[in-house]
Amino acid sequence: MGTKFEEKIEEFKKDFSLLIEAGFVAVKQLDPINSSRIFIAAQMISPKNTAPQIGLGYIALNKLEVKEATRIFEHVLKSDPEDQLAKTFLGICYLLTKPKRKKGEALIHTVIESTEDATIKSLGKVSLEWAEKDLKKRKAPFFPESTPS
């Protein structure tokens, strides 16, 4: 039985990148249940690959579960300290955590300067612009208006 199972896993490994892409598509379609299932299946196929964990962190970030997303991205970076996408997402988590906002900005600036990946550079730049325009102004919808009592 072990050999048939191993053969099946090897067969699925050929489609690993498609699973990861499908997981991110499911996140974009606001389907956290199926995207989680896809990333977990991908993790079972390739346990040492960090892409499924990044996907799960991305789901948490989209749901604004910032503590969970932060935990996942920090875990990914322990096993792969050079993962620029995980660093960028961690920086975004920090942007959403007021006491860590400056740390997030610094981390994202470091990634932008050190990566050759245009998509990651763009994600970092957009994140920093968003932080500058919306988070630093402390206005709705991110912060409730204070009403006089």
C-alpha cells in the first residue's frame, strides 16, 4: 500500500504549482474554505515547501486575522529567511499593527531594494503607499470616528 500511495504523491507533485495557483485564485474569489483545503493538500504533497504556508497566511491576512497571519509568515521566515514574498506579507502585517508599523515599513523597503521580482516590488510599493494614504491619516474605515459623549 505504501508504494501506491507514494506513486500517487509523486504524480500529484507534477501539479504542485497548479495547486498553489488555484489556492490563490480561490482566495481572490473570497473562498477561504476551499483555498485552505487546496493549500493544505499542497502541503501534504510537498511538506517542506513554504508556498502552501504563505497561501494560508495570505488567507488569514485577507480575513484581517493579523495575529495569525503574522505567526504564519514569521514561521515561514524561520525555515526560509530569504523568502521575499513572506517578508513583504509580514511587513504588511506589521503595517496593520500600529506599534510595529515603522518596522513593517522598514522591512518592506528592504525587500523592495533587495528583490529583482517586479511583482514583489510592486506589492511592496502599493503597500507603503496605502499605509501612507490611509493608515497614517487615522480616518475611516480603518479607525472609528470619535464621537463626543
